[in-house]
Amino acid sequence: GESVGLHLPTLSVQEGDNSIINCAYSNSASDYFIWYKQESGKGPQFIIDIRSNMDKRQGQRVTVLLNKTVKHLSLQIAATQPGDSAVYFCAENIQDGNKLVFGAGTILRVKS
Amino acid sequence: NAGVMQNPRHLVRRRGQEARLRCSPMKGHSHVYWYRQLPEEGLKFMVYLQKENIIDESGMPKERFSAEFPKEGPSILRIQQVVRGDSAAYFCASSPSSLSLSGNTIYFGEGSWLTVV
């Protein structure tokens, strides 16, 4: 079946350090992946996405890496700030589908 | 350029009552999705709609839940005869067209928190 899972439920990092959040997916037919950030009481906020014809994409302070061989996705946040503290979700869309499948989420805590 | 608008943000219903959640997609978006999130869990897909059509309702409970996206007006998620287990955050999202098309992505609203007492 479809599933998206996260290796670490909670990640604590020191302010200024880099953060890496990992995600494993099981459906090789997935061709589109998105990372969302969710703060308490709010909706998921789009961070960055990547299609399966790419293995890396960069945004402002964030980088997403896609390894289709091992079905692994990661989100790297450079110079993590207190405002980055939130729950991060990866989500996948199966080719020709229109239904994002979300992982359980990783809590990122930034220590000042 | 307003984002996805949901209302009400918070709704309290007694068991057995009906809950109606509304969603206005982003301007120019014709695809609407509803997701449910239980406390400390991920988002679960419920239904995907285009104007006047339900495309995929595989995540929607068979009873008491219904969704529509009329030609005019917002999308509505309706829960009849609510039970305590319906208490959750309900998120609406929209996209301009199919997610399979390059350049398209899906944006979420701030959610509607339903509490059943």
C-alpha cells in the first residue's frame, strides 16, 4: 500500500546549526514530493517541492534531496532559527494521482 | 491575492448535530481537497473535487460525511450527526489543476477545528 514514514519523530538542534529531516516513502510510482511546515494551530505551509526527474532542489535556506533508488527524501535547513520550530511533513503524490499522502511528521525544536 | 480561506476556524457541536465547513480556494484554482488531522497525527486525505464533480472520495467515511464544490460558491464539507470521534482539524487545500502537471502545487488553508461535546 501507500505509505510515507519519517525516521525521527523529534529533532532538537541548536540555533545556527543545520537541520536535516528525513522521510522514507514506499511507493515507487510517486513522482512528486512536497515538504510542509506546520505551526501549532495553523495549516500546513508549503516549503519546497521536487519532481521525480530531479534529485536536488534549493530554496531560501532549504534544500530538498530525493534519492529514488532507496526511496528517501530529506529536507535540509541551513542556519536553523527559532522560527523554524514546527512540525515538518513530507508528502508524496502518486503518478497521475491527485491525492497527497502525508507522513506522520517530525517535530523540530530549535534551542537558543 | 488571498490564500485558501476556510470558515469557521473553530466550531463546537453537540453530538448528533450537523457541522458544515466551508472552503474558498485560491483565486484561479479549480481543484479542491479536504484533509482531516487528528491531534499529533499527519493529515489524512478525505476527498478531491473539481467544480461540480467529486473526483476521488476514497478517504471519506461512507456514512454521515459528504462534500460538494458547486459551480458558484465555496466547497462545503458536511458532517451529519456528529460524534466525538469527528473532533479534529479539517483542512482544505487547492491547486490550479492536476498535481501531475509540472508547475502545479497544492496550498492549504488554516483549517477548521471541530470539537464535538
